[in-house]
Amino acid sequence: MIRFVFCVAALALITSAGTARADNAPATSAMAAEGGLQSSNGETVYHTVCQACHMENAKGAVGAGHIPALAGNANLAASGYPLTIVLHGQKGMPPIGDYLTDVQVAAVINFVRSHFGNAYTDELSPADVKAAR
């Protein structure tokens, strides 16, 4: 339960409105105007948004629920997999795509796929994210 609260708190950091846009477009300008996450650095996005649940070392957690490890995760080999999860969510992972820009989504996925024991070098572009929305 505590980890869930941290995840909700992380989402609150990236948007003060707290609601997804109905048109499924990224809330880029509205978020920036409201003081939301403005960094497009993948490491910063990870530590601001993802770390609350997946932990600083990306090894996930087990407690009130199971938060999968991103470290050494073979599921990250295909860049479309984490892209789908970030944009649309899965099980306990909330769909955070509406709260991040295309640049932020690509950056955080590229960061995770090339750190924490992962060495996937094919990068997603913001255009890839836009096409997947």
C-alpha cells in the first residue's frame, strides 16, 4: 500500500491537474504552465516519476503488490513493450503517457533500456512515441 501511495505521489508531481486528457494528447503546454515536470532528460524523468515504485536501483519491489524489476529485464529488449506499458499501463502500472511529452517518454524508456544492467542500444524517437499514442 505504501508503494502505491508513492506511485500516486509521483504522478501528482508531473501534473497538478491530476487527470488525463480526453483527447489522448500529451499535456505538454498545460503541464509546463501548471508547473509540472518540464525536464526531457530520461534520468531525471526516471528519478522523478518511476523511481517511487521501481526503486532507485530499478530492481522493483515486493510488498503490498509486486512491482517488476526494470534492471536486467529481458522484456525491455523490444522497445515497443515498455512504450506500450508507459503509454497505456498494465495491471498495477498506471498509464502515464498522457502526463508526459513524446520527448519525455522516449527519453525515459531509452534511459531504462540502457542502464541498470540493460544494454539495448536501439533508441525510441519522439516520433515513435507519437505514432504509438
